[in-house]
Amino acid sequence: MRAARTAVAVTILGIVGAGLAACSSQADELENQLRKAGYTDVDAEADYDSKYNSKKKKNEKKLDDYEATAKAGNCTVEVEQDPGSKDWVVETANGKDVNFRNMTAAALVTELGKQGVKC
């Protein structure tokens, strides 16, 4: 009897753990995509928005997107990816607003150089 309860508990913990790992896997995947594209010092995490639910009378967190910071040359860039998407968007580079989709680090440095931003 005790062994059966232990087996059920271990199974439930395994399922919950797998579910939590799935939540973080897109952030990990974004990090891997950026590293393959030549970015360095990559750090990605899920970004949640807080919204007030008037029916439950409490704030609830909702996944908004995945955000990452990285380096392209000497430029610090901020990258965003929507949940379930494989595409990412470079939103800022050294504080300058930009909008480049799936651009490699080398191509980004070249494009920023054309715009007068040195990396």
C-alpha cells in the first residue's frame, strides 16, 4: 500500500516537473537560437504581464512574451519572441530603437554601422 502511494506521488511530481520544464524550454530555445546566430552573453527569460481579474477579484499573471539580452559585437541588444514562435525581433541596439527580424549578429553589426551606430 505504501509503495503504491509512493509510486503515485513520484509519477505526479514527474508530470508537474515536466510541465514546468516545458514552460522554460522556449526561453532556452531562444538562447540557443541567438547563440547560433552569433550573439554572445545571451540571457533569456519569460516576461509576464499582471492583469486584474474582476470576477476573481485578484491580479493574475499572464505570459506576454520571451525577452533576451545579448551582445552583437560591442552592442547590447534586446530581443523579443512571441510564445510559440520561432522568429525573434531585435528591438533595441545600444539604446536605439530598431526592428530587425531573425538577423544574425554579424548582419546586425553591419546594418547598424550603415546607420551610424558603432558596435
